[in-house]
Amino acid sequence: MTHRTRIMTITAAAIASLLLAGCGGDDSSTTDDAPAAQVPEYTVTNEERGKIASADLVIPDATIESASAAIEDYASGIDGADTATITVVRDDSDAVYVCRGEWVASEEASQMYTGGRITADSWPALDLNCPDPKG
């Protein structure tokens, strides 16, 4: 084996070892395994059904995380609407909200009701806005 061949073999072995080391192991830094927020109990008020639906969800001790989970839970049961607005408040008389979700059934509904502002890779889609001014 010539000196040049030996260097090329050692270099190839080193590169292969680095590539194999990079492929294995536990990648615990990904968020795919992160637990989903627990859906809190909520009371549905001011519910309107139809092609344009809406509902308020009352959660007295709502956080952004619990409000988002409640909106996603409620949205998963929407049937027959083109669009829906789902708002989480801490009290039914609150004038400010913790989170508001805009749900659209399809790309066509998004074009019609939001001017195409809501986009997604799959439908239905949910756009959340959670300012929580009292939080």
C-alpha cells in the first residue's frame, strides 16, 4: 500500500465514521415528542351555527396554552361551517379575549372570508391570535 493510498483509505474511513456517528443516537431536542397541552374544561356561550359560525369559550383561569388547546378542541368538532370564529374569555362579560381562533374549512373559504389571509398545507385550517392583555 503506497503512502497516498493509505492516506486516502484513512480519510475515507474517518469520513464514514463521522457520517455514521451523525446518523445514530437519540435526538431528544425535537419537539415532536412534546406533550400536547391538556384541554381544559370550558363553557360554550354565544354559539352561532351556520356557514359562518362563532362561539365564545369561557375558561376562568385561562392561559394562552389552555385557551389554544380549548380552541383546537372546539374546532375539531366543527361541521357544516365554511368559517368560524372561536374566542376564549375568562368571564362571559369580558370585553377582551385571551385567544381568538379563525377556522376555515377550505382554501376557497379562506379566499371568500379572509381574502386569502389564512393559508395552510392542509384544510381545514386554524389561525390563532393570543394577545392575552390581562395575562
